Amino acid sequence: MQPLPHKPPTRGMEAFASRDFRRYQLARVTAILGSEAQAVAVAWQVYSITHRALDLGFTGLALFLPGLLFLLPSGHVADRFDRRQIILVCYGLQVFSTTALLLLTRAGLHSVYPIYAVLFFIGTARAFSGPASSALIPHLVPEKHFVNAVTWGGAIWQFSNIAGPALGGLLFTLPLARLVSDTKLQGAGIVYVFTLGSLGWFLVLVGSLHARPGRMEHRAASLKVVLAGFQYMLRSPLLLGASSLDLFVVLLGGATALMPIFAHEILHQGPRGLGLLRAAPAAGALAMSLLMARFPFERRAGLRLFVCVAVFGAATVIFGLSHSLWLSLGALAVAGAVDTVSVIIRGSLLQLATPPEMRGRVSAVNSLFIGASNELGAFESGLTAQWWGAVRATIVGGVGALAVAGLWAWLFPGLRRVDELTAEALRPQAALGAVQGSTPGR
């Protein structure tokens, strides 16, 4: 009997032909749903306790600091140990942290400091899991399907960002007295129980992956080996320009940390309105991710990157000026749509332009930029909102993002001229000027 002919994957879904990629993305959906729902509950708890924008900013700072403290060891660990095992350990720490939030809520929380302590542990887990997760993806799909994998990874992330905050707001406000006899579990407690379940399912699925990358860096540990990722990125204008662009644009233009203020004081909404605002950027990003998966662009990637960054800044200004819920949601959706194009371009560029044995360390450096733009950006937003007010801080940030787009296009002409997203086209440019000792055996 002749074997059935192999059916080619549907156009735009080539990455899903790989079993491990399917399982890993299903695991990510559940974990991100829980994480985003938890973020809504934490933000609402903090603001309910203090009613201060600055305290919302401190939540971002607590998540960011571990990424800064553990930058060098996290990248080195990702290249020296099995990346799948690292992810399992890190998410085990997140289970512990969410359990702590649940117990604190049941005990009757009246201070934000225990929340900051738990967020520090969550940030520590993310500091080590981030580089390992980024470096694991190339092991799950053939290289020719990698850009498609990054695109779908972004789409799945954004879908979870739509459902997670909305689900968090819904669970926080549902009248569950008939279902939950323990009133201390209602509100934030219910959200934390949901997050624990999602993390447990993530651990099961990741534990079932066949991929065993093993040790990628075989040289003895030394300061030179640990710093190789820094050296490779700092001496590669292509990688440095892409990562620092994200850092400064989101640092200035991100308004996520201020959404409880916009929801409560400007748009006059409750937790459900906050959930909608948190979900709106993800809605736009999901639509763009699905469009790009079906109709991927093949040329002029660098120019598209800078155009999208400029549109992101303009949409942020519109959000800051808006007093209408629907206009605010529309502006955030546009910002999310163009940001996902930037994420796909930068994510593909980072992994394809980096040698496999260095992806953990380079990803760790990139994680610092991402962490600074998101978590440190949340602190910056809270601080400037405390000085100027949420509206003025958001508008100034959007204008700053526009200025950065123009300045970076001038400072990094090689990034602006990037055409195709392939390893053959990108790696020679990225390696230009990199340290020769970054390769094995040197």
C-alpha cells in the first residue's frame, strides 16, 4: 500500500506543521491569558489602595529591576543549559508568586509593599525565561518557516492580550457569591485562581515538547563568554538600532500603566472599561498579525519599521487627547496594529541575524531593552503623570516617540535600508564589526 502523499501546510500557517510549535503556542495562550488577567487585578488592587499614579509606576519598576540585575546570568544560562528546562523552572516560580498574591488577598491586603515584593519574584522568573523562550523558537520550526513562526507567535500573544485583560476585568466584577462561599476569594482572588490554573497547563504542555536543545555554548565560563552577547549587539548597528528604537519609543509613548487613571477619571469607566482599554491594542495587533501571516511582506522591512513607529507615536497622542471611550479604543487599536509589525520585524531580525550559540545572550540583552521599555516605561509614565497629569504625560510621550522615529532613521541608516528578513541577508550585516571571539573555539 502506497503511503498517503504529504499534504503541504496551508499558506500562511507553515509553522503549525511542527508539533512542538503547536504545543508551545497553545501553552503560551494559556499562560498569557492568566498573566494579563492577573495584571488587571494587580493594577486595580494597587490603585484601590493608594489612588496614586506613582504607585502604579512602581509596579512596573518592581517587574523591571530583576531583568537589570540578572541580565548577564540569564543570557549565559540560556546558552549553557537546556532552554526548555529553564522555562519550566521559571514558570514554577511564577506559580509560587501567584499563590502568594492569592494568600495575601485572602488575608486582607491594605499595603502595596507585599505586592511589589511578589512582582519582583515574577520579574525574576521573566528575566530568565525571556531569553530562553526567544532562543527556543528556532529549535521548534525549520528556518524557512521562522518568520511565519514569529508572526503567529505575535498573533497568539495579541489574542491572549485581548482575552486576558477583558477576562480579568470580567472575573474581577462578576457576582460570584453563589459560586464561591469564601467572599475573600471574590474579585482579585478569583483572578489569581484562574492564573494558577493557566500556569499549571503551561507546565504540562511545555514538559511534553520533544525539542531538547541542550547546551549551545561549550566554552568554559568566563567574563568574556558572558559578555559576548553585549559585545555582539553593541558592535552591530543593525541589532543595536532595532533594540534601542523599541526601548525609547515605548519608554516615551507607552501609556499602559496609566490606563486605570484614564478608565476611572477621564473616561469614567470601571474595571470592565479598564479591561477594554488593555485589550484594544491587542485587538489591532491581532488583526494585523493575521493579515501578515496570510500576506507577508518580502521587501523594504526597515522602511516599514520606521513608518510604523511614527504612526504609533501619532496614535498615542490621539489617545491622550480623547475623552471618548470609542475614540480611545480606536487609537489604541491602531497603535497595537502598527506595533505588531515592528515586533515581527525586530523579532525576526534578532534571531536570524544572531548565531545559534549566542541567541540566549543576545536575547537577554534584548530582553533588557524590552523590559526597560515596558516595565521601566510604566514607572516613567507614573512619574510624569504625577508631575503633569495623565493626559499631558501621554501626549508628550507620543510626541517624543515621533521624534525618536525620525532621529533613529538618521542615526541607523543600515537599519532603515534592511530589505529581506532572511539569515543570508541579515547575518553578514549584523556581524559587521562584531568581535571574532564571539564564535565557538575563538
